[in-house]
Amino acid sequence: MSSISEFQLLYVLAQEMNMRKASERLFVSQPALSQRLQTIEKEWGAKLFIRSQKGLSLTPAGEHVIAFVNEVLKKQEKVRETLYSLQDGVSGTLKIAVASIVGQNWLPQVLKKFVNKYPQVKISLVTGWSSEILNSLYDDQVHIGIIRGTPDWKGVKVHLFSDPLFLVDREDTKPEQLLETDRPFIQFKSDSNYYQEIQDWWMRNFKTSPKRTIVVDQIETCKQMAFNGIGYAILPGITLTKAEREIYKIPLVNENGEPLKRDTWLLGYESAFQLKQVQALVEVIKEYISES
């Protein structure tokens, strides 16, 4: 039976699928790594990886072993978290998945307070679209997720804040002026519900599509293009806290004249909120929001 350290070796190999990259991550030479892999394969009585010029590929036996390895390492992490929670003080690893827009514009100030207050906690942070964050939670890859929109989540759900949506432009000061301009509507790729909300607002106000559009893959690119006068954009307030004075920010409203807003939520399973490092983060978030 392989040891935990050998499981970690197999885990890294399966992640990298490349002997050179795996040896660099494991801080061993390629010959030493190759020899250890041969020893492990002998213990399992099966070839786990096939080498080629393109790298490594898993054999059918290797797929079964790696699935087992991942399960064991995940259980090991759970046990370690439980042991940390029994100790005095706050330590261990805090695994967070956060919507990119929140990770870029709001979370850094929160994490600054957190790491200063709890220096013993290691932080693992991934960013992405809100749909990807939910998948990370469902797959138990992270402790908590911070997403945008209105989540369909059965676990713990904590509302963090709402921020309004603005029409952002260097020239026009009223939405109706957009029908007269030939400059493009700059849009960024996002989750479908956010995109649909913008489309609904546009059609409700103008009853026709924009004359020209430019679609970019990142919200920051969209913002910078609008700030530089290339066109106009619709952006959430969270991205405009340090907007230039020359930029016009026109609040979007719904059919009842109420501001259109985007909600941000903190999500997780009940078991995750029992961990001291998660409880500590929630405490810091509440402090930060009250101070803001």
C-alpha cells in the first residue's frame, strides 16, 4: 500500500501530466521521480502512466488509482481541518472561490484585514464566473464561495452587499442620447442572468438593438475602453469606486424607477461554517462591511 507522500506524488503527476513540471513541483530530479513512480507501479502491480513526447497519459488502471488517490487526499484534508478546529487559535487552510469582479475590486481589502489578524491561516483563492464558483462548492473543492446574482443554493447563504448598475460614458449624460451616437456599446462576457438583465433594460428603454457593439472577455478591459472614450458601457458600481471625474455615471432604473442593483452573496455548506478559519473570515467581512 502506497504512503500518503506517494499519493501526493501521484496527485501532482496526474495534475501536470509532465515529468519535468511534476519534478519541479515536488523538488526532486526527473530520474528520481521516474524511479519512485516505477516503485509505486510495482506496488500496485500495474502500469499507471504512459510516457510520450507530448507528456504523460493515464492508463485505465491509472485512472482508477488516481480516483482513489484523490479521494484519500480529500479525506486527509477533512481530518486535518477537524484537528485544526480542535486547537486553540485560528489556523489551517481557508479555501475560497470568488467571482472575478469581487476578487478584483472588493475582496483584497477584506483579505488584508484577515491576514493581519490571522497570520497562521493559509489562503487558497480561485476566481471565475459565478456559475464556476457554484460548481466548486458542489464538488467540495472550496470551503466558501462568493458569487454575484441570485443563487439557487440550499446551504448557508449570507447576503453581503448590493451595488447599483451604471451607464458609463465620457460624452453622453442621458440614456436617450445613446440612440444618436455611432460609438459602440462595449459589453463584457458574463453569466447569462447578468447579460439578460442588461438586455432587458436596453430593450425596455430603446425597443431596438444598439447600432454597434464590441464584446470583450474581461470586465476590466470593458471599463478601460469606456474610460478612454472608445464607446459606452454598463458597469456595476463595485468597479467604479475610483472612477475618473470626466466619466459620466448614469444610474440604471427598472420600470418602477427603482435602481437596478447586483447582489453579492457568501455561500457554503453548514459543515464549512463550523471551521474556525471560515468563522473568522465571516467575522472580518462583517467588520469590514460595517466600517464601510
